[in-house]
Amino acid sequence: MTKNPDTSSIKKKKSAVVRRKKAVRSIKSGVQVVPFPTNLERVRIIRSGIPPTSLEVISAELNRPVKAILELVGIAQTTYNKKKKEGSNLNAGDSELIVLITELLTVGVEVFNGEKEKFQRWFAKPNAALGGNTPESLIDTKTGIDEVMRCLHRIEYGNLA
């Protein structure tokens, strides 16, 4: 006698994958959620750089001033101002970090059932699962973002985080 797999857990896993693919905001508009057709397309976009105004999207999502976001991700205010004035894009390293943070924020709000304020409070509070660090203090590196994302997945699937 074979058991049927738990369809709700399969649906949750599939929806999580789809959500992550669609989590990246359109870099040009800063508003629309669009999936990358392929990872190679994602690499191409990151390498070409994204506009510094994408930091304003993160600022709005976290309800924090742009200056605070710049400090969190380690981008100098002068660099941001210069790139914005010139209309030039951020470098590939900064662009990748911004894309990952945008994905993290999108997943985070969805894990908290669309309650942005609840997610923002969680994001700013020290978390035992993150060694007592706040999630926002870890978003300056890919490894930190991965840890925060793992924490969100534990919450999503009912584990303590």
C-alpha cells in the first residue's frame, strides 16, 4: 500500500519556488514584479548593473530612509548621489546584493501573509536563530541574506525561527 505525498507541502514548496522566481522587482520601474526567464538572464542584468534608484524601492519596503539602507548595504552616500546624478548603474557586486535583498523582502512579506508592518518589526528585532543579530544587520553579505532567508523558510513551514 503506497501513501500519497502530502499535497499541501508539495504545493507550498512549488509556490515558494515560483515566488522566489517572481520576487525580483523590475529594475527600471521599481514597482512591477517580474520573473527572470533564466538564471543567465539574471546574470546579464546583474552584470550590466541596476540603477541606484532601486535602493529607494528597498527604502520604501522597509519604511526606512535611503541613507539607512545605504548604511545597511555598505554603499557610500557619495557613490549613490553620483550614480543617481549621472544616471549610471551600480556595479555588479552592489547590483547582485540589491537583487538578493529585493527577493528577500518579497519573500519575507509573503511569509508574514502580506503584513508588511509585521515583517518590518521582525526584520528589525534581534533573532535567536540568527545568533542574536537582527535580520537587517545581516543583509550586507550574500551569506547573511542566505541565513535570513533560511530563517524565513523555517517560519513559513512552521518551525521556530
